[in-house]
Amino acid sequence: MQDFRPHYDFIQAIKPISSSFAGALEVDLIQKKQKDKEAPSIIDLIKEFKEHYRMQQIASSSTTTANHSAFATLQNSSPALPVKTCLCGEEHLFQECRYLIKNLRPHGWVPDKKIQQQINKKLIRYKRLATAVKKAQKEASQRMPITAADENIEI
């Protein structure tokens, strides 16, 4: 059986940068370990995370003047991501929101109906916002495939 320790170390290293990516990766590794399946190589995980990080930077910056090719995260230098208030009222990116990305929800978690209704109203009213949420949902679905019963909210 394969040793998953390096994978879990990698998850711990990236968790402060992208908790949603780390959580999705952790769930995937747990499932693979339980089914005695082989985990992806660490190199592949780093490549996936670099792509995720790059896309997150592009999506969160209103003016893209910075060079996004630098990736210093794994060299003990955490980049400062802008913290924004999400539609749900919490401080995180859309890609990390349980109200917007259903596959981030832990088993048994139920959204607050009032908050969900407020989010839905905003998405109907503001088309650019709805477009940004759809993009976050698409990126999330590419990181961690979801089942038919676990789709993102419809906009």
C-alpha cells in the first residue's frame, strides 16, 4: 500500500493559501486510501495546485498587472491574497463558499435558508456577480468532480 504522508504534508502546507483546494484534495486522498487506490504523484499535485492558484489570482484581481508566473508559495513565502466578503457574509473567496460550491459542504451540512435566499436574490439582480460565481463553480468542479446528486446551485 502506498504511503500518503507526503500528500498530507502537502495539504497542510497549502491549507492557509487555499482551504477549499486543500479540503477537496484531502477528501480525494481519503477516498483513494479507503479503496486501496493509488494517489497521484506529488509532482502532479503541485502542478494542479499551481494552476488552481494562478486561476484564483486572475479571478480575484480586478486589474491584472502583476506577473502571475511567480509561484513562491512552496518556498516559505505565502502570497497575500485579498480577503473579500463573500455573498454569504463570510470572509473568503467564492471558490471557498459552501453556499456557492456544494461539493465543499461536509456531510449533513445544511445551508441557512435566509442566507441562501439573499445570495439567490443578488445573483438574479447582478449578472456580473452571477458570472463570477459560475466561473468559481466551474473551477471547483474541475478540481473535484461531483456526483449528479451534488450539483452546484443553479443561477
